[in-house]
Amino acid sequence: MKPLISVIVPCYNQAHYLDDCLQSVLDQSYINWECIIVNDGSPDNTEEVALKWQSIDSRFVYSKKENGGLCSARNHGISKATGKYILPLDSDDKIEKDYISKGIEIIDNNANVGVVYCKARFFGAVNKDWVTPEFDKKHLLCENLIFCSGIYRKQDWETIKGYDENMSYGWEDWEFWINLLLNQNKEVIKLNYLGFYYRQKDISMVTSLNQSDSKQLEMYNYIYNKHKAFYDTYFGHPITTFGELWKLQNKNRMLILAIKKIKAIFKK
């Protein structure tokens, strides 16, 4: 028997997308899964849709809680999970049929691998490939490089005490990957396979955060202060880092002036 994976689907006011999401789980070629649907106190018909899927296949498990936000809903679902591996899947997104199979094959045979993810594509308001940078731990400290639906071990979630519920405005995935991959010193594998579809909407938690400088600054400060030891290790003290950047900018200014002078000479 291949290991059990728990797919965690939090849902809040997204019941109209939930059928598509859960159908993509049911269509998986990998059969040893459970899917925990977490109703995060949603005022829409999430319960009705979830119970329908629970009656279709007993591998779907419905759980309801008071509204607490995305991190709280994920942590709630994972706490109830019985799988060795976890796959978070937002209720408006989808996965391709071989994603779990290909991901389990890698992570279950490589103890040093902490996360497996894949190629991704936007759909909905925007339809195009989601080109993510190659993974690098130093780069991860500057921006998120992995979408939320990476496959990882439940044991690692327990070790780092789950998703940080202080990340109330978003970027909870970014902070989670920093915590898991740097604290645990784990490696990352990206599959050469288009396995994840991210629904792009005109208004979402991500777009709301991206449009608010104050919220972004608050989250940047929180992540930096929480993981300051890693930032100091990879980048050094902020004053010395700024000093090096200042020197580099001055060198660039001098180079631009020199090029302008050379161009002026040849124009004469």
C-alpha cells in the first residue's frame, strides 16, 4: 500500500468553485488519499456542496469550524489529517490528475526532500503559464517561490507548529516555506510537469495585499523579525548590506557617466 496523502481544502465564500476543485481530487490517478474539506464559518452553501461530495466518495471528509482565516482553517484540517503527506489545495484551484502520483514518487523516496511542487498555470480572469523562478534558499528570503499547493510531510508541519496565524493579510505560504525549508534544512524538487492550476480573480486576498503598502510593510517586518537569524546569515547586517548596495549604485552611476562621455566624444 502506498502512503496516504491528505488533501486539505479550506473554503470560505467559495462554494461556487468547490465542485471543480474536488472533482480534480477525485480524478487523481493516485488513489490512496483523503480530502478534508474545512468550512471556515462560511455564510454560503459550502456545507451543502461538501456533504454532497462526502456522499459521493467516503475519502472526502467534511469539517466545520468558526471563521478564523486561511491559516487557521489549514491548521484545523491538517490537525485532523491521518496522512503521512499533506497537500494544501485552495477551494478555487485545481490539480492535474497525475500530480499526487508524481509528487509522492519523489518525496517518499528522498528523505532530504521537504517539498515537491510542479509547473503551474493561471486560469480564470487570466489564462497563461505561471513562470516561477528556480528555487534558491537565499532567494526565498526575498520573495515566495512556491505556490501554496506543494506536497510535504505532516511531521514537518508538526515540527514547525503549522501555519503562522499571525499572517492575517496573506503571504502565509511564503512564511511557511521559509520556516519549513530553512529551519529543517530540507531540499526542494520541482516536477517538470504542469500539475497545478491557480484561479486568477479580479479581487482576492493576494490582490488586496499587493495593493496595500501598509499591509505589505507589516508582513515584511513580521517575516524579517521572525526569521532575522536567517536574513543575517544570508545577507549580513542591514547597515553593511545597504553600504554595499550604495557602493554598487555609485559604481553604476560612474559607469553611466563614462559611457555618456564616450558617446559624446564619438559624436564630435
